[in-house]
Amino acid sequence: MKKLILVALLGLTMNLSFAQDKGQDYITMKKGGKMYWIRSGQTIRMGISVPLKNGSMIYPNGVIKAKDGSRTQIKAGDRVLMDGTLIARNS
């Protein structure tokens, strides 16, 4: 019985650690207008446009161009999830 409990706890601990490692990918603008892609926990400086899952494109200057042609400029501290959701920085 003790072994069964130990195995169950070990399995639960491993599942929790994998869930924490994954994180959520997003693109953000930092101070100075530099764009970064946070991908699998790594920070990558954006040098090219990146397509989002909703069909929009985000450019290294912080402009998001939607499928309908409308444009949105993000500000320092804003986050854009890879599905196209914009999360504005709390002011």
C-alpha cells in the first residue's frame, strides 16, 4: 500500500512539474519599442513578422494587422498571445 501511494505521489509531482515548464507563448513589447517572442520559456528578439492563429500578423515594430486589414499598435508592456488575443498592460 505504501508503494502504491508513493508511486501515485511521484506521478502527480512529475505531471505538475511538466505543466509548469510549458508556459504560454506570447509576443511583447519592452521599453524602447523592442519586440520579443517568449517561446517555450526562451526570450527571442523579433526580427521578422509572425503569423498568429487568428490570421493576423504581428510585425517587429509592434503593429498587428488583422485579416480585415485593420491595424493596431501595441505599447510597451502589452502582450499578444499566439491566438491573437491582446492583453494590455495594467496602467
